[in-house]
Amino acid sequence: MNTLPKHFPVNKFFLPSTFFLALLLAAFTFQKSATKKPDGYRIAFYNCENFFDTINDLDVQDEEFTPAGKDQWTSVRYQTKVEHLAKVISSIAPDFIGLSEVENKNVLKDLVKNVQLLPFNFEIVHINSPDPRGIDVAFLYRKDKFNLIGYHAIHVSLDDDTAFRTRDILQVEGTVANHDTVCFFINHWPSRRGGAEQSEPKRIAAAAALRSAVNQFAMAHPSAEIIVMGDLNDNPDNKSVHMILQADSNVVSEKNSSLFNPSFLIHTRTKTGSLYYNGSQDLFDQIIISDNLVKKNGGKEPVYSDAKIFRPDWLFKTNDKGASEPWRTYEGVKYSGGYSDHLPAYVQLKL
């Protein structure tokens, strides 16, 4: 994909040296952030907010994100989006990261090739979903930290609406050093469009599909470790997460089919959110782990050590009402040039 406009001037002698200096800077930044990171693995999730390319795909509803569309989504704006997402991810320095609202594998290729992410040497896992807008979930992993075994899509359907289409859940299996299988489930559940109560059955359907997949995997791999992540479009104490998925702040066993939700404590105790709407905060972006990742060896050795919402000042902007909120790419139809309307979440695990 040509991400530069045709009139963009390129100095053939200046570009290589600039790229080389940027690469050195990125490598230095990566090393600096990596030295600060605790031992173990950092796992993150980020809703990228409409990470579209500029090409009109006739099979999906992406017309607004083209140069001729209502959002005037140009190559320059697209490249800014890539730079911003790369900055966020490199600042978190994850070993694994789930992403949502990505249009296709091409945008992911552009992302991982950005100079800020080159030191991570990320591999991509992506499957096209049946979502009408063409947005999918994806998974990036460091090749030196993970041996990929396989992946597949889990479909979400409604019994009373055969025309219903939403994002698939992405299931990714692999191994880390000296460990049994680790299974990741990357989610982007149906939105609250039409009202939270009216749309709740769609998220309950997604939670039920995920719960079934977790049970099946846990039965086949009793000693494996399970990590669920995603934009669930519900808070940790909502029915879909708390009751259907059965994920909360209680560790009831060391089984991998039982789920512990660190986000539950963040939501109920600190009221910190990953999404701001009408003056309130919601914690839709969550990372949930199997109980056997909280403690092992009879509870003597903690594996899970930290869970946070990534919220540096530069991810925020003051809105028209004088309140601080995540700096998004678009404010309605107005291009704002920010990062995303969501904040990333991450956990630290000593696998």
C-alpha cells in the first residue's frame, strides 16, 4: 500500500539516514522500556478505534474511511494513525497484545513495520470477521517469546436473528518457554447501540460462546493457562461478564476453567475507566485470566502481579466542556488527529 500522497516530496539522500537514526532511537527506547519492565510477560489489549486503510473494499461498509468518504480518510491521516498506534504499543512494551477495530491484515503489516515496533519483531494472527463494517480483532506476539500452535475463529450468533453479524472471537494457542499450552481469546463484543438494556442479549450471546470455548479448551488441556482479553462493551460487574462468562475477583480454585478478572477490582475500587462517555467512565477493555495464573504451587507463588489501564497524559485531550478524555481520531465527523477513544489495558504475569 502506498501510504504517502503522490505529491509528497522524498529526498533520496536524506531518507536513509533519517530512517537509520529513527531505528537507533526506537531500539534505544525499546531497551530502556524493557529494562524497566518486571520479569515475566506483559499482555495488553487495545481498541484501535477504526483502524482502516484508505482503500474502498466493496465487500464491507468502509466507504467513509476513504479519501472521497465523509471522513476524508487520506493517506496522511492513515499514516498518522499508524504512528500513533505504534507509539502506544511501544510505550507499553508488551510481549503479546490483542487489538480490535482493525480492518484487515494489511493495516497490521503497516503497523508492525513501523520503526517504533521493529525491535519487538511482532508476528500477526488475524482472521476476517463477518462484521458488516469489516472490523476485526487481531493478535500480535513476539516471536522470541511464543511458539504458535494454531488459531481459529469462534462465531457469535443469535437464535432469533439469523441475519445477525458481529466480530468473531479469535482463539490463539501456543507455548512459552518451559510451559504447557497458553490459550488467548481476543474479543470485541457487540456494542450498546440502541441502548445497554436492549442490546444486552447480543453480549450475553458472545459471553456464552466464549464460556463454551473456554470450557472445551480447559477440558482438553487441564494444565493449560487461559487469557481472555477484549473490548467487551460491558463493565466487569455486568451480567454478561460476571454471570455468563463467570469472571470476577474471587479465586475459587487453581483450575484453568475458573476465571479471575483483575478488571473487577479496578472498576469497583478505583472507578478507573478505559472509555469516557457523557462525563462517566466505563471499563469495557478487560484482561481476564484463568485461576491457575493467579497462584500456583498451592498458592505459594503468585503468577499474576499487576493489572493497569495505560493512561499517560499524552493520550488525553480537553474536550469542549473542559473535561479531560481520551484523545480520539475523530470527534463526530471532525478530524481530531488523536489516538483512540479507548485506553489500553495490560497485565503482568510471571509465566
